[in-house]
Amino acid sequence: MVIRIKKRSRKFLGSRSWGVGNIKNGRGSGDRGGVGRGGKKSKFTYTVKYDKDRIHIPGFTPPRAVPLKETNLSRISGIAAGMTGEKPTVELRGYKVLSDGLLSKPLVVKATNFSEKAIEKIKQAGGEAVKLE
């Protein structure tokens, strides 16, 4: 919820200072606790040149691709150790399968992405590598 700035009291009507001290002190966004873009004047050229990440430019931001989590064949064979059947299926949505390790039995591995070596090792073990959309 937005916290509204309290309205200045009526008891200061007719007074020049409104309870903020010197007349210069009650002007601008500086008396409102840095609301908005107040305080961005000194050393701004340094920021533009060397520290561009600190500048917030409002507007459209493009959607970013969600990074895939990684797993390897040794973890997959550990998962499939308790599974029974001719070719058990392991489904890994949002994962990229890497080639570290070996498969102990033929599996159907369904994942978002595979490395080339991982696909080779899965086929050598007699399994299948299926890419999920």
C-alpha cells in the first residue's frame, strides 16, 4: 500500500516557513525523503561512463530466457536404480543433461536439452534421448 505524504497543517497558514525552518528548506523533493529522482546531480558523468549498471531507465524490458538447470548421467542412473521395467522413463523438465558418468541400464530420458556426448552415451547404453518442448 502506498504511504501518502501527510498534508501540511492548517496552523501554519499565513506563516512563511510552514515549520520547515528556513524558507529554502521546504522546497522540492528533498524535503520528501528522496521521493522520485531527487539527488541525481553530482558525479553523474562518472556514473554514465564507468558504472552504467546503476542507472535505472524505465520502460520496456525484454523477456529473458529462463536458464536451464543441469544434471548428468550419473545422477540419472542413480534415479533410475530403483525403477523396474524394460526401459524405464526419466522425465526432466527444465534440465539440460550433460555427459558426466555412465548409464547402468537402458533408459528413456526425456529432458529439455542434451549435450551431444550425453546423447551418444544414452544410445550406447541402449536407451533413447527425447527432447521436450
